[in-house]
Amino acid sequence: MNAPDRNIRPEIRQLDEAAVNRIAAGEVVERPASAVKELVENALDAGAGRIDIDYADGGKTLIRVRDDGHGMIAQDLPLALSRHATSKIDGSDLLNIHSFGFRGEALPSLGSVGRLTITSRAVGGDGARLTVDGGRMGDVRPDAASYGTTVTLRDLFFATPARLKFMRSDRAEAQAIADVVKRLALAEPYVSFTLSDVSGDAPREVFRADAAQGALFDALEERMATILGRDFTENALCIDAERDGLRLTGFAALPTYSRGAAVAQYLFVNGRPVRDKMLLGALRAGYADVLPRDRHPVVALFLNCAPELVDVNVHPAKSEVRFCDPGLARGLLVSALRHALAGAGHRASSTVAGAMLGAMQPQSTAPRSYQMDRPSAGALRSTYQLQAPDGLAEAPAFWGDQAPVSARHEAPTDAPAETPLGAARAQLHENYIVAQTAQGIVIVDQHAAHERLVYERLKRQRAENGVATQTLLIPDIVEVTASESARLLEIAPDLAKLGLGIEGFGGSSVLVREIPAVLGQINAKGLIRDILDELEDFGHSRELEARLDAVLSRMACHGSVRSGRVMRVEEMNALLREMEATPLSGQCNHGRPTYVHLGLADIEKLFGRR
């Protein structure tokens, strides 16, 4: 690279408006899904009760958004396509924001990189249409439009061909559009949404959500069932917590109802869908003790507060937020999740039983037989005599006059108590406890269940007695940067509670004097580095606590009832009662279910009786 010639002074130029809009579009409109997001948010801000979205070729050639909002008059259309022109705010207070949009950048940015047409009509006014082609604005023309607004965007990024090279496949872009629409639909359960792919000859409806009715929680549950499925609503815990002006509501799924990727995590701040690192880190911390690292929770959570407590003007796409007190928001989310999960007790997701039933379904293609009406007493006697084993056909008192003894229901001497997990009836393969409940049976993995019980017991003991520490004979000196040292010393009191004693050691180094005794020999430098990485990613760190929990988990694993051990009935029942009384006992330390419940109806389905 040649050195610059300092004798040549570059000239400062004022960029034209078209170039400014194309630069802004690079921040606001990253892909077709970004355009859909901006247009649908505008429709919601306009008070729409119904929004229809069409796209073609993954949104690259066509995006059309129709709404029945309050619309615009002809004089408003050129102004709406001017930069930083908006009806959402007056500019006097950028913290008191109650709408999705407020920057006034979306429409001019879209018009600068595509062919944009706006058709709108306000109540009591005439319809009008305005077209912008690659930043060149046409004239406002009359149009026989219905009430509301229709925005049509064609040939996205035709004015910036380099951006087209970075577009993904039509299918991937279509999936991104569907995800954006579903997130906005979840934020507004009282608004109807339809999403259609019009690429082919016949439009194909991809997603539909009709406006929900009733109270907010009922409407939200109905909308979640549409987007996330009935399985989620059946296996979700209701969240409603409040602290110092922040309120968290919504639903969080049981740990045993989890996903292999973070694709079903819906977080909202004041109704705005966000993907905030701090909130995602708090979500992970809330489930940290009940999910393995390769599993992800399913949630739809809404954090609401006064607008001045959160800054939504952090990123042009408005997908990130900044709280005045991030620790308060994080603490509310973590504590609310942990409280809800603990309150669920031994509950496990119903999909566990569903998966088991699916695995047990017979593969025979023979037609299903059904029980007919109850036959007469004479027919029963004849049938029983035909069914009698050899040598017993002449015993009418046993086989002819009544049902065989084995067919009569003899109540067990210790009938199952009215408890969720019932009473133990058998142990199979020295590992699985079969219990009878009032309405079905429960199959318990004795090792997994006892492992969770012992683990919770060890954690309670740690909370009551503290973490024993081991003083290093020769303290470890860990070299970090000055800013990293300052961040570590800020959380030094919290680390000390977990058994890690650190202090500053001149300049940018920290001194490790004490470590948790239970961890034994550890790499202090590696531990400090892992803590710093989490602080950088999420603003907090659970690394040390996670390591302590991992040790307790291993201790619980080795100290629990092993597979292969024969248990007495009273031992099995004691295990069942302790599971019912212990929070989080529905899953083991690794997130797997500890038991499966099958109702009588489920069992009858297996045998074709239903």
C-alpha cells in the first residue's frame, strides 16, 4: 500500500440526497425481511386492525403490505418519503417513545434502493398514489383506493446491485420474512395478519393469525397457540412479576419442552420485538440449572416499563435496547423464571409422554377392530366356555356363570394415594419404577430422579453454609488489560461469595488468593478469562457458579441410587414422595425427563380401544 501524499488535500463534498438515502438503507434495510419489518411496523403505528403481506421470490422482486389504518391524504405522501419526516414524535423527547417507528428513515431508504409505490386514503379524503424509483420521486396522482394504505416495493436493491450478491436463497429469505411477521403478530394479538407467497401462478398462504378476543393473557395465549403450537401453551408456565417499575409477563416453557436451537425465543420490550444480548443472557441464566448447553428454552416474554427507563434509539433497526438499570431488568427476568420453574415442582412436559406413545404405536396395517355392544348373558357363558383352557370346559361355576377371576378387578391392598406420582407397583430392569396413579401409570427413571434430588439437596446446603474456600500458598497473578481488571474488581464481592478471592495487583493485573475448595486444582488464568468473556458477551458471568454447579452435579450423580439396584416398595414410594416435594424434579441435572406419565386414555389408544 502506497503512503498517502500529504500535499494533496482531499475536498469535502456534500453528498446528494439519493446517496445519503442509499447509505441509510444499508443500515435500516439489510434484507427483504428488514423491509417487511419496517412496513408492518408502520401499519401497526397507523392503528391497523388487519395487515396483509405478500411477497414473491423471497421478497426480492415483490413486497406488498396492505393495512386498514387511518391512511394519509395526498399532501402527506411526498412528506412521508422525506428523510426524518414522521408523525410519531415531535423531536422534543427521544426517550418518551410509544410507537414502533420514530426515525423517519424507512420509507425514503426503501424508495432509494427499490421501486416503491404508496397508495393511501384517509377517512373523509380521496385516494392518492406516489411512486419512487431508485430515489427519483414522481408526482402524486389520484387513485381509487380503499381506506388505509398499501405499500408495494418491487425489485429491492436494484439501485445497489452489490447488495444483491449478499442475498441468500429465496427459501431462506422467505423464512426470515415469516419469522419477522410472527414476532410482530405475537406483539399485537388483537390485530389480524396474513402472509402469502405470490411467486407462482396461485398465491399460497404461508401464515395466518386472526385477531384474538378477550383479556390480554387469554388473547396472548390464543396467539401463541397459533404461532408456537398448542404443545407450547400446554407446557408453558405463566410469568407475571414486577419490580421497581418493570413488569415481566408472558409464558416460559418447561425445561423438558426445549429446542435444539434458539429459534423459538420471543422477547419484547414495551411491545417491541428485540434481540438483546443482555436479555438473552438473562434468559440463559434463568434456565442455567435445568438445561444442558446444547438445548434452548422456548419463551414469549414481555418486559414493560415507562419509556424513559429504556432507550430504543440504540440501533437503526431498533432490535437492541439499553436500560437505565440493566441489572434490575436482568435480575427480574432471572428471578421470575427461576421462581416459575421452581413452582412447577416435579411437572414435566406432556410431549414426553406423546413421544413415548409415538414410539410404542404398533406398525401393523391391519384394520382396527372395535368393541360391539355388550352381549347377552347367554352369549357370555358360551364364549367363556369356548375360551376355557383344556380340562376346564366342564366347570361352569368358574368359566360359564361369571367372568374369570383374572378378569375381575381386585383392588390392591394398598390402593394408590391421591398423589401426582401415585404408589409404586413394580421395578423393571432394576432401574424403572412403575407407579399407579388414580388416572394412569407413571414410569420413573430411578437414577435420574434421585440424581436431581441429591443435587437440589447439595445446593441447599451450599446456600445455607456458603462455599468453602482454599487459600493458595502462592497466589496466581493473572495478566489482563486495565479495563478488564476494573470489570473484575467490580464483581469481586460476588465472586468472593462463590469462593473466588481476587484483588488488584498493580496496573492491569489481578491476584487470585482463594479458590473454591470443591474445585480442587484449577487453571486460574483460564477461569478468569472465561469470566471476562461472559462479561463481554452478556454483561454478567455465571461461569464460576456454573463450575460449582457442575461439581455438585457430579457429586449427586455418584451419590444417587444407581441403575441396577433393587429397591424395596417403601424405598420407591419414598422416592416418589420426595420428587413431589422437590422443585425441578421433573428433569435430571442434564435436562432429561425423570418420569413419563401415561393416562388410561393413552394406554387404551395403544391397544386400539379408543
